[in-house]
Amino acid sequence: MKVSVLMLAYNHERHIAQALDSAVGQQAPFDFEIVVGEDASTDATPRIVADYQRRFPALVRPLFHHANLGMHDNFLHAFSACRGEYVALLEGDDYWTEPSKLRRQVELMDRQPLVAVCGHRVRVLDESEPERIELFPADNGRRTFSLEDILVANFLPTCSTMFRRAQFTGFPPWVRGLRALDWPLHVLNARFGSIALMPEVMGVYRRHAGGAWTGLPASRRCRYLLDMYEAFDTFFAGKYEKRLRPPIAHARFEHAWALAQEGRRREALCEWARLAASPRAWPYLSRLKSAALLLCVLSPESFAAAHRLYRSWRQGRLPGGTI
């Protein structure tokens, strides 16, 4: 078996058929399978998945759970059932747009044995703005990335990811406490080689209110992002501390900012105090930024002005350049 498509499904009745259609429609000169971890959905998702199994018995291998396992255990259970040399990820609310996607990625990884992970660009479909065209990540011409690159920013869309099955042996215990699995997965895999990013747009990432990430309040997303960076720093025992200092400082800043915007001023002030008291953060902040944040925390009426000031600083439109 050359490729296992690993699909996680939970309450995806509106989208799962499109995801499965895009997978079974792949045109590849090799054997592949679609392993669906169906995590005890309460809607029609299990019935739809079972129908695809009946229609495509040689391709679709569903794993139905009688009780909800949660994202972490559902992923590990589905991964343990994968038989392919490569594993391609596709969540039940995303889909692929290019029938040759699997073939193209396999050709690249067969040709370049030092590539541990392969991804490509996708279209971001925001259900609140369906006419908007947004591509991710931006194409800056760079095609090869390293572990240090993926540590500071997750530029690999989940539905674009393919990796070598043999290199992944499971998640360390610290991953269970994190909100997302894809970014830690990319980091763990990148220890074994480079990351190849193809410029072609071959899939769609769907952004909607029910999404595991986009449906969260801004302050929780910022807090989970900060947790992720700190977990990476601990896991690598400070080896990439200098690389991680700027994003950790920025994530803490954004967390305080989001708390203030949500009216949680006491929590925002506490987070600002932690930020201001951290010697490691100061080289990547500034008195100007700290003052803008404090103004936001103490005076909600000034939030819009402070926010504009901060954005101007980050974009290099104020003396001192960008952080």
C-alpha cells in the first residue's frame, strides 16, 4: 500500500460527502486507502460514511466508535490502522480540488528521500464570506523549510499534509494537553528531514463556526497558541529558545490584548504584568507596545487607537521598524 488517507470525522454531515468524493476521486498509479476515524457523531455522519464504504469497499475503511474518543485518541486509533508508506491527512470538513494531488506528492517524496513532510497551498473557504478568495500560505517562492521554521509558525494546512508513516511513532504525553494536533505532528515529523511546500493550490480548508479552532473565542486561541510555543520550548529543552522567544512574547501580548477586548480587564492586566516582568520578552517588545497594551487594558475606550498604533509598529510604519 502506497498511501493511507487518514480522515477524522465528527458531526460533519454537511461536508463529509464532499471530503470523501475528493479522496475516492484521486487518480493515482498506486494503491491507496481511506481510513475514516468516525468518532461517534450524533448526526448523520456515520450513515454517510457507511454508505461510502458500501459503494467503495476497496477504498474506504471506516473505524466506527460507539463512544466519543476525542481528537487525540481518534487520531492515534486511525493512524494505527493505516498501512501506507505515506499518510495523507484530510479532515471531514475539508476537501481536495486536484485529482492528481496524491500522485504529485508521492512523486516528490519518492524523488527526495530527505523530505519528511510535504504540503501544498490551499484555498481558505470562510462560510461567512463564501465569495472571498484567500490562499494559504502566501507564495513567497520558498519551497523547502526546516524544523526551526515550523516551530515558530504553522504554515502547513492539515488537508495538504503528507508524511512518511514509519517516522511517526506516537505523540509524547505533553501533546494531550494541547488543543491542536496538526502543528505538534508537523514538528515531530520535521525532526527527521525537511518540509517541502508545493506552490499548487490543491485543496480547500473550510473555516466555519463549528470548527475545532475557528469556533473558539480569540482569547482562548491566543492562550492555546502560547501553550503550544511553551510546550515546544520545553520539549526541546531550550535548544531553540532564541528562535522561540519572539513568538512567545508576541503570543503573550496577543493574549493580553484579546482578554482586554473581551472586557476581561483584570486577567488582561495580569497577563500584561507577566509580559512586562519577563526579561526575555523585552528585546522583542518595546516601551511603545507595552504602553499601548496597558492603555488598552486600563481604558477600553482607547482600544481602537491602541490597536492601530500596535499594528503600525508591527508593519514598520513607526520609528524602530518591525519586531
